[in-house]
Amino acid sequence: MSLTVTIIAKLSGVSYEAAKRACDVAAAFDGEVHDGVPDEFSYGAGARCYALATIAETRAMLFWVGLAAIAAVPVLALVKVLHG
């Protein structure tokens, strides 16, 4: 089980298998923006999953720094409230 696939599945609300498939499809992406996206990834949770998988595949640093920021912002806000 890949950590990236697990995180994508949890954040997008899909099963691990669907997230794994989205990561595989994103990895096979050759850079052509107008290529068709499979129907299961064109709306709803599947679209969120495919978007996260594409970001994780093409811009891995952005993906991981964004996840760190999601965790850091509430902590920094709490520190700001407690220490005035």
C-alpha cells in the first residue's frame, strides 16, 4: 500500500483501488491536455481523486508541501491564539 495512494483515497473519498487506478492513469499521462479522461474521473469524488493523483505525479513537491500546510495552519492558529 502506497502512502500517496492512501492519502489521495482518504482526501477524495474514494476506495483505495479507485485511487490506485487514478494514480496509474495519471502516471501514463503524456502531457497532452486535451486527451480524454476516463468517465469515472470526470465528476464528483473521482474528479477530485484524479486531480490529486495528477498533482502528486507531475508536481510531487507541491503535493507534499500542500499536505504539510493543511496540517500546519491549524497548529499555527492555535499557537497565535494561546500566545497572543
